[in-house]
Amino acid sequence: MFKLNFKIALRNLWRNKTSSLINIGGLAIGLSSCLLLMLYAGYELGYDKKYKNADHIYQGMVNVYDETGHIARTHGFTQNALAPALKDGFGGILYAARTTDLYKRLVAHKTSSLKLDNRYADPDFLKIFDYQFISGNPEKALSDPNSILLTESAAKRLFGTTDVLNRAVKFENQADLKVTAVIKDLPANVSYPFETLVPWTVYERLNTWVGKVNWGNHDFLTLLSLDKNANIEALNAKLKGIVKRNMPTAKEDIFIYPLTKLHLYSDFVNGKSIGGKIQQVRIFVALALGILFIACVNFMNLATAHAQKRAKEIGIKKTIGATKTSLVIQFLLESLILTAISILISIAVVEVSLPWFNHLLDINIVIAYFNPANWLVLLAVLLLTGFVAGSYPAFYLSNFNPIQALKKSLNFKSGYSLNLRQLLVIVQFSFAIILIAATVTIYKQLQFIKDRPLGYNSSALVEITHEGMLYEKYEQLKSRLLADGAVIAVTQSSGSLTNRDGTIRDLKWDGMSEADKLIDFDQIYTTYDFIKTTGIKLLAGRDFDKQFASDTAGIMLSKKAVEAMGLKDPVGAKILNQGVVRTVVGVFNDMVWGDRTKFEVPMVITYTEGISEDITMRLNPQKSITESTASIDRIVRELNPDFPVDIRFLDKLNEVKLKNEATLAKLSNVFGGLAIFISCLGLFGLSAFSIEQRTKEIGVRKVLGASIGELTKLLSLNFIKLVMIAIVIAMPIAYLLMEKWLNGFEVRTSMSWWIFILTGCFTLVIAMVTVSWQTYAAAKANPVKALKHE
Amino acid sequence: MITLENIEKYYANKGIKSYILRHVSTTIKQGEFVSIMGPSGAGKSTLLNILGMLEEPTYGTYEFMGENITSLNERKRIELYRNHIGFVFQAYHLIDEMTVAENIEAPLLYKKIGGAERKSRVADMLDRFNIVGKKDLFPNQLSGGQQQLVGIARALAAQPSIILADEPTGNLQSAQALQIMELFKKLNEEEGITIIQVTHSEVNAEYGSRILHLLDGVIKEDVAVA
């Protein structure tokens, strides 16, 4: 029985090539999208979970209070004294390690030098995270004060081989280190990736300020491994006040947070996690299921529409003894076969499109073909889809009355069945329309953020890292660059213009209130030509000028800073900054420092020598970019030969910051397009079928005198009606969803009515095109042929 | 074997009942060869369908081999007609997606007969009707007469005790029709299979032993054939 049904199913597929193609095609697209998005969800959900001890790894977090005692911010940057304090003073904490953010550091040996992504870390780091060691001893790898640990690919890139134990390298052109271990590359979905690990003691040796116990400096990450039975709540309660005990002016508290939750639930309000990336993952899962649903709906619709063709077969089978159950099983089997073929195709599609997908989301998903869990999931998807898609047609078809089926007098216009099919089409299109409206809105928001003025002129602005010999040779560098003509302005600063990384509190000025003591100001340290290079607009006063010796104790305020301070005559006012009395030299217009999705905050620019991480330059507009960058490269290399030169364009850096939103936009574009495509496939199939059914009617009407236009309208109207209903239903839902999404942004665009008009018209046009070229062809056909049919 | 008592069938349309069959009562014994005749619209096909348990009468009782059909549930009814009744249609009604051999095999699959037994029965049928060479062809590759033969073979494969035939020769040329009727006669005489056929043709009716004349849903005459 199974063999026969299988044979018949395959023969049916072959005979109805177009409709099989539409069915399989639509289902394959739906399944591929679903699988891709599920892979992504799995990737994100699996972040940091592969460590042996993953459930017991925690990170130290900081809650910062405002003047009223409420928690203003939560972040993960802690003090250097925290880790040792935690390890010694609190039960339940087995290992504690400090580490830094990822930073490219120079690692060199005789024949090559590279900048590798490096973290400094305490030896306990290797006890908290278990890595697979190719060579070296995990117990000792970071204990030796002159050691360095490499990943497999880093070793290959640097040495050409992984057999590099005990080789010597020069680190940051300052420290001589020995390779003490090589480990296998880390999986892509970890929060703490690196290419090299260097002991914390090296960090302290190279930067003396790191070693000084300082409870006010939040520059480091604290990672902990807890005992299995540790009580987290009790521990967090005990942690309250630890900072205040060591620094009485502190207004913050420390708590520990599980690392496995950090990636997805990193948004904190009032000290409690309200979500984070998990929102995006949820959206993607919903998207995946939605598209699969549309594909299944397609399948159901087409299968029931073609029921008439199967009517005879069903009638006969019932007369020769088939029970309803056996017929249901037969049709479910057919849909499972169809689904299986679709799944095979979709696996191939996923494999082929994975590189593009990885590139789009900037991640690295690899399909684990050898993981049995994945195959089980696939099987579950196959069965679920096959049953869901096949159930309605199966029950619908097996209910046919045999005699009516044989006499072709089955009444297909019966109210119930047709309405369900129409309902499914409406649901399909509603979903697709919501996706399209979402796409338009997301793009609008993205554009809005991009168009937002930065407050400085970012085009033709480049930066390089201030390092090595460039410190002592800065003035030389500056004069040579200007003389060459490659740039027209040069400045140095404590941080890049694209990365907000410095704040100051506790500024003092005349007329300030108690509450003002707690205002955080963004702060950049710089020397001369900052305004000239960056193009920030001066509202009053001037930039720091060499001519005025007193400018070395100068400070500039942003417009919002002046407002926050309530200064009537800012220029010339005295500000007490970290013990130094500074004079306000100028007021500049607010600028966006780093995050373009947030409003500008009060900012100060303080003259300080010796604190500089970046050299920013404005390229000469008269010269070509390639020429200028080549000159810069040459000059910098001459002055600082030991370090490779990395010229970064600020425009690019800023663009990268909007990666999340850009990705969302691209994804909704792609999947919105797919959703519409699948829905139109369904519409195409349905209308083709409906026309076939009405061939005789069309013929008769033509003979009676109907024009082509009238016929086209008659045939199309039914379907267009459905799409219009879908538009009406989907619009309010889309509006609500988009409002909610936009409200998550500080800086947001408005929901314009033209978005919806555009979406509605677009969908309508597509639907009309899909349906009418068929109806037009049918209307033009020779009526005689149609009537002969009978 | 079959007893019909006061069978009625009507269709209700907005409150008005149109009767297809009324007061139909008759008995048919095993081994009979009965022809049901009458003008178009007399209700012949409906009567046959009721006999074949494909339709239910709106009134009356139908006893088949001692069982009251009207009181049986669908499962038991399917059992009964699966095992005892073979249907032959005017329009052959073969399944176009299956080959000749598969068509003949189909009812056996529903009877859950084992593979070897099925194969042997199908081979038997093919032999008997001399269509062995055509066993892998599809219905649309056969002539009308051949298709009808396959239809009959299918009906016989289940070894029914009664064959219901609805104008079996209606779509055939006279030579082929003759062949079919001779076959029926043979089946009836040599194997004792009860045959009830609906027919327009006087010639065909002569093959049987009894004729039921239907007019406007009522049995007008019940004659034996000379």
C-alpha cells in the first residue's frame, strides 16, 4: 500500500509540473528562510555556553547611582582592585580574573610583525574558561610573568606553524615574551574572543597606572568562576557597599551577573535586566516561523484548490473499499514526500547562502552536520511542516462523497471551504504587508540617524593610533605631514572622535548646586588644533592657541555643558577640574560622540599633554585620497618603523556603529521580499487554477459579448478584493509594531502616513500583476476552444 | 440474499421533496442475474447505488445477507461491501495515475490481502481477460472496451459474491458489448456470482434471468426472462 501510494504521489508530482514546482519552490524558500533564521537564533542563544563550567561563570557589573539614589546606569567596567578583593574576601568565589577589552597590540619576531587582538588577563582566566591546548600547560601558561598565549590561527599567521612553544616575541616593542601555549581557535559565539593572551603583570609593567589600586577607575573587566553551591543573592547582598568602603565618595554598587545571560540580556534599567539582544533573536524567530507559515498556507491552498482534479480518484477509491482514514494517510504521505523534497532543496540552499548570510550579519555560523541534535530538529521540522501543511487538504479531500465526486457534481462553491481558502490568502498577505511596512520604516529610521548632523565634519577625516615613537616625535610628525601637503590639519586626542570613552564628574564652577556635583560630562583631552582639524563649530571664544601660554590650563565647553552649568558668560569662567583651575577658552556646538542613536550630552574639551591615544588628521582636499594616505603611511613609517600603520577613515568607523540597525534593515528587506514572493506564488497558483475551472464560463461570456477588459476585471476582482482586505487588516498592526520599535530609540524618526500608502500601493500592484497577466491571457483566448472542452 | 423493503429516496430543495425512489420492495436471491430497466430519470442508478451501499435511502430497510445495512455504521458497511460487492461503472472509472495491474490490485490492498496472494490474483485476472501484455499501460493508452475489461477485472479481483453493473456496455461498440455480456453470463452460470445490471438495451436484458422495470421511482413490473 505504501509503495503504491508513494509511486502515485511521485507520478502526480511529475504530471503537474508547474503546480508541483510552485508548491515545492514556495515551501523550499520558506524552509530555507526558516532554517537560516533558526541557525542564527541557535548561534546567539549558544553564546558562551560551550565552556565546561559555563553556568558558573559570572561577570562583575556596576550600578551607578544618581543624586536621588536611583540607579542611573549599569555597565560592566570595574576597578582593578575588585577581582583580588572578591577572591580573598568572599566565600563561594573559586577563581577571579581581570581582563581588558580587545585591543590590537604589536607582536613581532625576527621575520614578521603583526597587530593581533590581545587581552591582558590574570592566570585565573584560564581556570574560568577552559580552552583546548595544542601545546603548553593550562596550569602554568599565564603564570610566568613573561609569557604569551596564542591561538592556532594567530600562531600560523605570525610564525607559519603552530609548533611555536617557547619561541620569543617582542610585545608592543617593549616586552620580551615567550610563547607558553598555543590553543585551538575559539568558537565564533563567545563574548571574550582573543588572538593572544598576555599576563596582567605585563600590563602593569608597561603601564604603571594600571598597578595602582584605584577604586575610581573603571577600565577593566572582572570575570569570576563560582562554586557550584554558591548562593548568588547572598553574595550580591554581601557585595553592597564594597566600593563605598574603599572610596567614600563613590556612588555605585557592584553585583555579579551570569556570563551566559550577558550576551542576550545586557540592557539594564534600574539595575534589572530588561532584555537586550534577545529582542532581536525573538524577532528573528518570529520571522522564521511566519515565513514558514506563509509557505505552509500556500501549500494548503494549492492542494485544496486542485482537489477537483483528485475528485475522481477519491470517488473511485471509496467505491473499491477505501476508508476515510486510509485516504487521509495517503494525502498526508503525499504532503510529507513533497516536504521532504523541499527540505532537501532547502538544505542545499542554506549551505549555498550561508556565506552571504554570515557576511550580512557579521557572524560566523557553521552548520554542524555531525551533530545528531541538528538532524532531529530537521526531522521535527519536516514532520511538523508536512502535517500542518497536509492536514487541511487531507481531511478536506477525504470527506468527498464518492458518487458526487464521480459525477463531477462536487459543489466547490460551498460556503465553508472557499472562505477558509480566502482567509488563508488574507493572512498570508497581511504578514507580507507588515514585513514590507517594517522594512520601509526601518530604512527611514536608519536614514534619519545617518542624516543626523554629527557636529563635526567627518568626511576626509582620518585617524591613526598614537603609539611607539610617535609620542616623542609628535611635533616632527605634525610639521612633516603639513609640509608634505597630504593633510591640512593635525591634532591628537585621548580618544577617537567615533568612540565615546571618557567621562568626568565632580567639576566645580561658580554657582553650581549640590545636585550639579553628580553631572557626568563627556571629556576629551587634547592639545592644539582640535577644532581646526575636526571642523567642530565654535559658538563663542576660540580654540586652544599656542600664542596664549595660559591655554595650557584651558578648557572648552559644549553648548549643553554651558546649559547644564547654568553659566551666563561662559568664556573666561573658571572651572575646577580634578584639582586644576581651568579657564573657559571657548564654547563649541554639541557634537555626537560615538553613539548616533543617542542625544548629545554635555561635553568638555580639556587641554592636557601626554594623554593621547589617537592622532586625527584632515586630508587635503586638493590631493587625491590615495596620494595623501600613501604619504601619511610613508611619513609615519619613517618616524615609527616598528609599528604597522593603520589609517582609519572616520566615515567608515561611524558607519560600522550602525551595523545593528543596518543589518535589521537588510534582513527585513530580504525576508519581506521573500514573504511577498511566496504569497504571490500562492496567488499565482490559485488564480491559475480558478481560471482553469472557469474556462467554460469565460467562453460562454465571451460569446455573449463580454469585452476583454470586462472579463479581466471579473476574473481578477475576487483576488484583488482579498489583498485589499489584507491591507486594511495589516496596516494598523504594522503601525503599532513599528511605533513600539521606534520608541526604543532615543533619536527616532516619525511614522509618516506615506509609508503605509506606499506599502499598500506596492502590494496591490504586485498582486494585480500576478493575477491579471493570467486573467488577461484567459480573457483573450478563443471561446470556441473553451466550449469544446466539455 | 438481498431484501429491500419500502425503500425511499428523495432530495429536499427548499422544503419541496423530489422523490427519486418510492415504495421499492423486492428480493433478490443468490445466483440470480437481474436487469433493472427504465427510461432516463427513473431512478435506476440510484437504486443500484443503494444496493451497493454507496448511497443511503432516506426511508426503508435494506437487508444484505441477513444484516440490516441501514443500521450499520460506516466501518462495518465498508467491510461488507469490500468483501462481497464488486462495482462496474459505465464510465469505467479507472484511476488514471495507476497502471492496469495496479488498478486491478487496488481493491485487494484495501482488503489487506498479502503481497503474494495479491500478485497471484492479479496475474489470474490478467490471464483470464487476455490483457497480460497490457498490464503496465495506463488507462489512457487503452481503448474503451479494454478499459471496461479492466474495470470488470478490478471488480472481480476481490472475489465478490455479487456484481453491480451500471450500464456496463453503454460506452462500447456492439462487438465489445457482446463480449462483455457473454462474460457476465459465464460468470453467473459457471461461478454462481449474482449479477445486478442497469441497462437500456433489450438485448442486454435478455442475458439475465429477471427484469425489473422502473418508472418514476417505482417498480412497475417484475418479469422473468424466457
